[in-house]
Amino acid sequence: MPTRNIKAQHTLTVALVGVTGYANMYVDRLVSYHRNGRIRLQAATVINPSEASEACHVLHEIGCRIYSDFEKMIAEESGRIDLCAIPTGIHLHCPMTIAALNAGMNVLVEKPLTARADEARMMVEARNRSGLEIFVGFQTMFNRSLWETKDLLTRQKFGRVKMIKSIALWPRPTTYYTRNNWAGKLSVGPNTIFDSPVNNAMAHFVMMPLFLSGKDIENTASIVQLEADAFRAQNIESFDTFSARATTNNGIELLFNFSHSTQERYRPTIEVVCEGGTLQWFENENYRYPDPDKVSAHSTRIEPVDARTEMFENIFNRLQNRPGNCCTVDHAMAHTEFVNHLHHDLIVAEVPKNQISSEIRNGLSYSFVPGLGEQMFHSHQSGEILSQVIPNWIHELLNTIPVK
């Protein structure tokens, strides 16, 4: 909990770093909260005003101070901001978070926490010194039904958890990898990025199983053993398809199947296999429990809530000393450690060109591997990694990766 005593009736002051790309969502939400009196959006850093004229107009209109330089904003707003939102590139998360904490600001940093485990530890140390908090934008981690499900699992209401399986197939157009200077990259200059489905678009569906497999309500599990397949069909440095089986420090098996290079789309799904049945979570739905009689009435009737709205509301509540389920740096470190374990010895296999097709959808070009989606879904259902079910043409390219 933050040590600064923010009274419940106090209007929270907020600063924002960046307003274009994904950060535009933050502009929309924070301006809306400003207009309804929930917060005061007091300052924003905009380094590219020519590309953000509409956002700048709105910010000027509400009286938000606009800075062209992050360091200047931090210096001038030091001690006057309750929460600094940092939806920036991955390599900027650590230095910007530490600078904001040193200026007396709680932080909401976009997921992933950072690309490097040593930077994650630096962020924890800075948080501890400041007495403030680092919230991390894994928005599904703020969901009330997730935390109620975690409580049921830790109390073994469905018996012991044996395995948690996670799958998401999200085809991406080729423009997805040209939208900025780090998409699909392992590094940019001296900065580690590790961009991939695991560390970006589908990071939520790694984070949630790590959280659900933790031994108590606040605990997140860590990985002690990992075998993984990673390969790329896109023209990138990193990988676009991932299949892995892991064992946590408390003996739970985790299975992941993610791809941006299938022709099919399959919505994110998580299955928690327990001794007493299987719990299911589907994107934009609540959990489906194997025995509704073991679940409290209110937890089975939660109305769907926009995940980002729930994230902001819970953070605001926590800052004002009200209850709020939040994903903090303490939870998100497990995801960063997972990604670092994965990349320690990872060999990314390249899909043969003759196995890649392309097509135009809604004016956008897509490259994909025919049949890959069906194979990944079979992997998910069977509980095996992709190299154990995929056609022979890729067997020799895939690698088993031990965690060291």
C-alpha cells in the first residue's frame, strides 16, 4: 500500500506519459475520469505533438499541462502527482517507473513490467524505498471473478489443481510488426525487448495461470521446469508462435499455446483442471465452474465489466485506501522471470517458406501457416506441446529448452 495518506474524498492527481498508439486508450479513459470528477489529469508528456493534435487539443481543453520532455514533467510535477501512468515502449518501463517513484508518484506501468528480471528487481527496490506502489497493466488481473476463483482454488473447493491450460490464436497483419521500432524485436540497440506473443499481446494469458497456480491468494507461482517450442513465420527477429509445458514450484503443470500466424482465430481460453472437474475462462466471459453449488451466489452472477475500466477503478480505490484487487510489481515479476527463463537458451525455428501462405483480409495482408491452428488446438486439448503433435516438416526445427 502507498504510504502517502490519500483521503477517500481527495481527487486523485494523475500524469500520463505518451498519448499515441496504445497510449491513446489511456487518454480516452483518463480524460473521461477527469470530466466526471474522479481524477484530475494534471500533466502529460507528448513528444510527438504533430502526430497527436487531437489528443493535445483535448488535453489543453481540460487544463492538462503538456510537456515535451518526460524528465521536465517529472521535475516540475514532483510531489504533486498521485499516479503516473506509463504506457510506453517496453525498454522505457524501468527507467521511467523509477524516476516517477523518486518524484513521489505511484505508478501504473503498462504490461509487461519490463523485459529483464534484473530491471524488475530494481523496480521492486525503488518501490520499497519510496513506500509507494507499482501497478502493472495486466488488466485481466484486476477482475473480481479472477480473485474469487483464486480464493476457491487455494481453498481446494474443486480439489487439487493438476494442470492449467492456456490458448490464444490471434492472426496479426504484417503491419502489426511495422507499427513501431521494436515490434517483433529481441532488442533495440542496447535495450532488451523480447517482444513476442508471450511478452506482449498474449502476456495476460501467461500471467493469469501463474497467478491462479500460486499457493495463496496473493502469491504467484514461479517456474522450475520448462520445455518450449518457438518458431516464426513472420519476417521478425523474435517468434510469433509458442507452445510450452511448464512445472511450477508447487507442482502444477502449465500448458501454453499461442500464435499470431494461424489462419484461424481462437479466442483466449484458460482451463484449470482440478481433481473435482475443470474450470473454464473465456475472453469477455466469467468463469464456468464444474460444481456451481461450491461457488457463492454473487460470484456466479458477476456482470461482465470492461477490463480496463475495472483496472482503473481498482487502482483509484487502492490509492484512496479502499478495497481493490490489483496487479502489482510483486505479481508481475513472475511473468518477467518466465520470459527470461524462456529466452535463456531459446532457439527460434524458422518455418520453411513453402509452408507459409498469405491473403488479404479487409485490405490488410496476412501471412499464416495453413493447418497450424488445428494443430495448436489439438496440442491444447491433448495437454502436449506442439512438437509432439505437429506435422513432420517442423519436428527437426524445434528445440526443447531446459530452464537453468
